[in-house]
Amino acid sequence: MTPSDPSAQLRREPMSSFQIVAVAICVALNALDGFDILAITFAGPGITREWGLGPGGLGIVISTGLVGMSVGSLLLAPLADSMGRRPIILLCLILMTVGMLLSATAADVIALSIWRIVTGLGIGGMLASINAMVAEYSNDTRRDFCVSLMTIGYPLGGVLGGMAAAWLLREFDWRSVFLLGGVVSTLILVVVWWRLPESIEFLVFKRSPDALERVNTILRRMGRANITEMPARTRQPRMNVWASFDKELVAQTALICAAYFLYMMTCYYVLGWIPSIVTALGFTASVGAEVSVWTNLGGIIGGALLGYLARHINLKPLASGAMLLTALSLAVFGRTQPDLFALKAVAFVLGWFLYSSAVGFYATFVRVFPTHLRATGTGLAIGLGRFGGMLGPVLGGWLMAAGTSRPSVAGIMALGAALSAMSIWLLRGSMLAAPPRLVLSR
């Protein structure tokens, strides 16, 4: 008998190669996000030298991209719940490509800030859309792990981008970093247009006039049988940002938004300032980029491990524990002496827990927000979190400009991670329980 609910079928059965490719593309998209976000930190020492910026000025330039990300998360991401995941992903990729290419041509701080905002718009709208896409093309038993793979795409982009940036900065100037990002964005745009389908779960939920035909087209590409009719329609729930604050969700939405805000404040201090801190200790800009690579290498391993553990253990102790250890390792980094091996080792541990925390957040978004609010709720949390991300680099820069010692600045910024852990611990435990282990048909 032909199943009438293809999205339920995808959740129950083993993942096909088609689904795996869709998830892999989303991992690549998040890797691109990781490089595009970190490009300004790789280029930061060169920008500081060329334009004579102080720590406060560089912190503001770093934060302009986060302004764009906040706006993109709040305004573009919700469109993925009404227009579809695929068109918003394509739109965001175009914005990122244009922003990166034109950042390479910037003649002053104002021009660079404008193009970083454009890049940020694309990144902000992209994250919620690919998080929803991965969740909706994964089956129930692999969903948390696939979301973790998507999340560690970010540090993977940081590793590959940091290695490329370290070489580019030895051979060329800071503009080459943005040029590389624009070229890679263009290539990935072609791949997404060619191979990334719309979410079947979204098509079933929205029921546009051509939904049945579009679902069957995707099912044929997956080697599955067509369906003869759409599943029975259920009551259409509200689909706007305020629905995230309905009675059933208001406490969880408030807690997850507060936790993500505090996490991002710490996260973007770390990601935004590590290259410049290392340079200030007497090392070259290329070495600063190399230390950032070690942060991201730790993130890849730690993020993958947390994604695996989330299949078996409640997310609450995993995510809150990772945040507490992020705070501790950041405090240790602030006290690390200017020894390159020590800096790389502590950066590796810091990245392990920093990105493990990110995996915990994205897995939590999938569980807390239902399908009709998945991109909207995730976009809301990410958008508000970006304001914390804006605050982190600026606050760090102001503290340094005021003469605050490096250990004291690290200790102050670690407070965000510690408070975030407390907010996560207050989330409803039943939402974050380990998923049931299903016996799949062979």
C-alpha cells in the first residue's frame, strides 16, 4: 500500500543516499557560514594595520556582521516557514556571495561595515533554514546526530578557512580572505540550485496547489513510490513569531533565547578576538589564524561527540555541562602564557566545549519548536542571540581599551557561558530526553 504521509515515512525508515546528500549539502552550507563569519577575524590584524584601528574600532567592525545576522535571523528566517526552506537558502546564499565579494573591494571602514552587514543578512537567514532542512530530511534515530554534523560544519569551515587564510595572509593581503569566501559561495550556490530539494515535511504541511506533484517528484528522485493523495489536513496552527510565545511554549522560548544570547556573547568574544589576542602577544597574523584553526579542530571533535551522546543521554546535562566547561576553559585561556604550544592546546579544549554547546543548542531548537514554527522559532533565538554576539566583541574591545588585564577580560566574558548553563538547566526536561531507539525495517 502506498503511504499517504511521506514525511512520516522518512522519519521511520533508514536514510537513503538522497537524504544523506541533502544533509551533506547543509553541512557544507554551515561550513561556508563558519568561514564567512570568521573571515573578519582572520583579516582583522591586517585591517587594523592598514586603517590604524584600535581594539574598540575593530570590535565594532566585527559586530557589524552580527547586526546583519540578527536582522536576517529575525526577518528572513521566518519566511522559510511560509515560502519554503529552499528559496530562502538560495536567497541567503546570494546575499552572502555579494557581501563577501564586495567586502574585498572596501576602501574604508564604512564600506566594509556595510558589506559585512549584507553578508550577515544571508548568514542569519541561512542558519535557521538549514537547521530545519536537516531535521526534516533525517529519520528519528539519526536526527540529533545529523543536526550535530550540520553544527560542526561551522568549525570545519573555520579549520579549512583558517588554513587557507593563514596561507593567503602570508602571500597576499587581508582582501584575499574575503575574495576566497565569495568564490566558494558562488560554487556552493550552483550545487544548492542543482541538488538541494525542498523539504517534503514543509510541502506536506503547507499544501500549495502543486504540492502533490512536487512531493512525488522528490520521491521519484529518492527511488520511492508516488503517493496518490496528500495526508489528511489538520488544523492550521498560527505561523508567526508570536506563536513561539503561546502558552505551551512561552517559558521554553524565553529560556532558550536567554541562554543563546548569553552563549553568543561569550562565543563571539572568543571567535572574534583570538587572532588579535595572539598577535598582541607578539606572534604574526598568520600564527593568529593558526591558533583559531585549533579552536575549530577541537570543535569538530567535541561537537560530533555530543551529537552521538545526545542519542543516548538527556540533552539538559550535556548542553549545560558543555557551557560550564566553556566558561572554565575560557578563563584558563585568559591566563595562558605566550607559548605557542600552550595557546594551541588551550584553544583546542576551548573549541571542544564551545562547539559542543552549539550542537546542544541546535538539537534543542529542533526538539522545542514544532514543524510549523521550526524556522521561525530557531530564527527568533538566533536573531536575539546575535545581539549577544554583537555585545561580546565590543565589550571585549572596550575592556581591553580601558586597560583591563587579559585574564580579567576572559573571566568577565566567561560569565556569559556560566549564566547560559543555568538557563539551559531550567528548560523542561521532557523536551530534551534522549530519542526512542526505533527498530527499523530492513
